Amino acid sequence: LIQKLDMNSSDPALRRAAVKGVKELVDEAYTVGAKILITCSGPDTAQEKRGQAKSLLIESLKEVCAYAEQRAGDYTLFVTLENFDKEYDKRLLIGPTTEAVEIAEAVRREHKNFGLTVDLSHLPLLKETSEGALLTSKDYLEHVHIGNCVMADKAHPLYGDQHPRFGVKGGENQVEDLIAFLRALKNIGYFGKKTVTRLPVVSFEVKPSAEETSEVVIASSKRVFLDAWARL
């Protein structure tokens, strides 16, 4: 996202550059001992070009997975695709969870080191529910994020996919939404699933606004999680 790498670009030079950039991240992941490398698609495109863009993304991801397999030592790095909104903020090709699963099915046929990352903060932006998204992706789910978003007020300084803390004014996800997300994870067997990490991982993805400190946001996130977990 930061480098704006586009693995589904119709421009061969841009797609090659994107794949090269992600391969460099594979090397970095092995250097630090990371078990999962999270990727995303490139920007969304016109409706009539989406089929080609998805095919190009699949080929790019296959190339990255093959490279991760070639570089493997004590373990094989897993590559996951995280889906993002198509209309509010990031506006990426992938997109709805059903389409993420289509990509995963195609890549997994040749490379077992591929899966999906689902982010709670993206679900309101995708107009999806926790139960629906997690049930749809369960066969490929390797990692999840917990977070929040703002989508009702375009004038809000944290509008879109900015990962504000839980409880922020105008935020879409509250404790009840986190409970629903955790319950859905439990129902699909995620917490007992064998993943590439030692245990199935649930990551927070939150950041402070201009007037907040990281320490307060971290403490708030832990408090919300413990409250939700206790109420499952």
C-alpha cells in the first residue's frame, strides 16, 4: 500500500516491478523470522477489465509464493492476501471476501503456502458481516486483524480505513461487533486450527489520532478485547 505496488497492473513493467518489490519483502520476512507476509491487490479497475486484472494478480501471487518456497529454510513463509474496500478509501481490486476466496482457490491449487487475512475494520467498508466473511473464507484463513473504521462522516479526520481506536466517535465497530467477530472465529474453528504460526494469531491494527498516545490506544484495545472475550 505504501509503495503503491500493483501486482494486477496491465502494464507489464509495473507488474514486474511490483512482484520484484514483494519478493524483496519475502527476503526481509525470512531475515526477521516472520511466518506470514501479508499482501494486497492493486487498485480497482473498470468493470470490463476486472477479469484480466484478477488473472494477472493470481499469476503474480503464484510467482511470489514460488519464490517463498525456493527461499525456504527451516520453514516456508506463508503469503496471505488481505482484502480491502472498493469504494470508500483504499479502492482496491480485492475487494469482496467471495472474490478473495476465488483468488485463494486459484493460487492454492499450485502453492500450499498461500491463504487469506481478514480484517474486522474492513468489513463495514465492504458491507459484510463477521459471520459471512469468516464462514466464506474459513478454508483459507491464516490470520486476522482486529480494528475499527469510520465511514458515515466524510468530514471526520479519520474517515475511511484509518484504524482508529475502538470507541472513537463515529466508529463503526464497537465491543458488540468484536464479540460477533470472535464468536464467528470460534464457530469456524479458527482457534483450534493448525496454522503456519505456532498458534492461530489475532492481531490488533489500531493507531492513535493526533491528540492520542500509543500507550493509551494500546491499553484501550486490550481492555476492549478482554471485555469482548469475557462476554463470548
